[in-house]
Amino acid sequence: MPSLPKERLTKAYYQIIEMKREKYSVKLLCKTLGCSRSGYYDWIKLGRPKHKAFNEVINQMVKEMYEADDRRGIRSVRMHIKAAYGIILTNRTVHRYMRINDFKATVRVKQRSYPKASNHNIPNVVQRDFTTNKPNEKWSIDISYIFRRDGLSYLCAIKDLYDKSIIAWQLSRPY
């Protein structure tokens, strides 16, 4: 006897077959989804459960809300249906119809904003002359990005231009 999650998944497959059988053959759909034709026809004979039956009206509402803005996810589609039609659906119901129609929300990458630095009037003391006659007369700094498995780190090093030795360095934590 199959376990409960497998049984639920098979019922979901049967609902998809029910919806798509006008466009594709039942044999092809069953083969693609990995379920048996006899099981599908037994499911039809026994009667589809009323609470999980495919509802064309809900499907049309989900399509309409998604096509209005394809960035919408499950919660947003559900809230817009509630605002427009006054119908309360669960996230799971909206997810089922979005999965049947192959709708996926567009995930936006958040842009980080950094405050602009004020223009400093810092004089150019070095004037591109990097030669020195004694230690600690001129220093330079360099910031490098290091891509690691656990994130991006920054390496800041201070170098003495006299003998090109590193005076100090600091590695940031990964971001």
C-alpha cells in the first residue's frame, strides 16, 4: 500500500491530467507524470473529491491576477483575489493553481543603497611620484575583493613605498 504523501501526489497528478486531457492524450500524460492510466480511470470512477476538485473559476482568477503582474507570488495573488473578488483562498490552493499553470513569481534582487560620500577636498600630495628616500615617508593602501565559499570578503593592506613591505592588513568578515 502506498504511503500518504505518494497518494497525495498521485491525486495531484490525476487533477493535472483532468485539466490537460483536452490538449494531450491521457496515455501521454500518465507516462510523463509516472502514474498509471488504470489508476486515473479508477479515480474518475470513484469520484473526485469535492474539496480538491479543479475549479475553473478559481483558475481563471489566479490567471488574471498573475497576468496583471507576473512578479506576483502566492501571497500577493491571494491578497489581490481577496481584494478584487472578496474570495478568501489559502496559500496552498493558490500554489496548486499556480503550479498547474506553471506560473512562477519573478524574484527581484534588492538593490542596496549606500549614502553618497561628501566631496572631500583632499590634496594630492603624492602627485604620482612613488619614490621615497626613507621608510615611512609615503604609504599606499589597496582594497581587494576575495570571493570565498561563505561569501565576499575585503582585504585592506597598507604598504610602505620605500621597501614595498606591508605595514598592516585587515581581512573583513564574509558578507
